[in-house]
Amino acid sequence: MSEFRDLFLVKDLRATRVNLLMNDFAAGLPSPLSFLGLADLLARNLGLAPWSARVLPILHRVDVSDGRSKPEMENKSGIFEPIETMEDLTGSVHVSLLLNLPGCESESALRAQMQGRRIAGGLIQNDCVDVQAVTPDGSAFRTLKRGYAMLRPEQAERRFIAMGDTTPEQPSLAHLAALLYPAERHEGFGWIVPAAVGYRLLEDPQTAPARIRTRCKDIPHVFAEPVVGIAELVSVRNKRLTGLSNADLGAALWAWDARGDLILGHPDYHPVFSDHSEEFITHG
């Protein structure tokens, strides 16, 4: 990993009504992909290269809200009836972000772009956002309140992904569950959790039909299914973080990466194969 610059620490963000349903397989924490989505939005609004942003979320506190969203009422033939709502799980979060935005040299410009943004659908409540340019190494973690960075697992065998199917390459969710919840946990097992780590395309972006009312006319809209994997929560006081070099920190950041029919939030989750879908994420 080559040396990088343009690293910013966004401290102590607070958001409410945050979606804690990551995907069909994981819930309880904000998805790492939601932070990648926010980072990419910031990059585009700052005039930077799409898909170039990288991020590392640090969770200080997550509180799950009781109950569920109240359904709205709809007039059906003169009778108001509740609109059916999907199951949801929301909460309030207190997080900090390490943001790598190649080409961004202004703390003030990033601070202005952070105002009014959302984390997994939940509005950021800060009146003033604390943004600091930091050295791209582990020193940034020493200034944070206690919390846990959400990382891709250090152990390669824990970077297994599943999509709910059963094939020789993906032996189903049972293997993922065995990694997460073994019969015995050895010393130093760590804190690992199921997490949304990307998507598998169900259509070829090059041949998918054009669809109306999409968010962006320049990016093909294709159907996809969720991919679940494992994330590791590591204390900001841990030497694994405070002792990171420039290259090691760069490898820890979440970043969009497409190969074959998979679009994942970190390159280390990928099986080894490639396809023209990589062009979609690179040039879209």
C-alpha cells in the first residue's frame, strides 16, 4: 500500500433515528457501508474522484430505540388505513470517523459539507462538526474518547463472506455462524460481529435495461443481493491501532472495491476472480 495523505478526523458525531438493520443477515450496529456511502457523497460534493474516499468508523456508543416506527395513515376509498411498514431497528449513535479524501486539502470545506448529513438515514445532530487534519498513522486514535474501531478482521480465515446460498465456493451461512460463535472461544478471540460488507450483482451493468426514476442517470441501476461477513471491533486504546504505520492504516480503511459480480466495502473480503463489473465501480 503506497503512502497516502489527506486524512481527516471527524470527532464525536451524534445522530438519531439511525438504521441499525445492516441487511437481511446482520443488525444491531450501523453498517460500515453506510459510512462508506457518506464518505463517497462528501468526496463527490467536494469535486473529488468518485469511489476514491476511504473511511474507518469508530463507535463510541450505540443505543437501540424501543419499539418500531409508527405506520402512516393512507386514504383508501374514503377510509384511512395504516400503510404497511417493513420491520425496522433504529437507534442513536455517537461515532467518530477517520476519512481519507484524496485531493481534499481544506478542513473548513469538509466541515461545511458535513452539516446536515446523515448516517444510515439518521440526521447528524451536531451544531458544529469537529474536523481535524491528522497524520496518517495510529497517532490519531490517541486523541479519541473510548470507543471501538470497526475493522475488517485481522485473521484471513475470518474474511469469509456469504450470500445465503449454498455452493462449493460459499458453504452457506452455517460456516459464517461457526466462525462467529464457536463452541469454545480461546484467549484473545477478540470481539467479532456479523456485518454487511457489500453486494452481489444479479445483473450485468453493461446489459441491464435502463430504468426510470433512478438516483443517477449516469450509473446503471441493477438488482443485487446483500453480502454478509465479519467485522472486528477493536478498542482505540489497543496498540493494534495506536501503533499503526502509514501503510497499515491505509490497509485498515474501508473502501469500495469491485471484482466479478461482487461490490464489497473492503478488498480483503474478495474471493480471487475478476470480471468487467470492476469497470462499473471504477468509472461509474
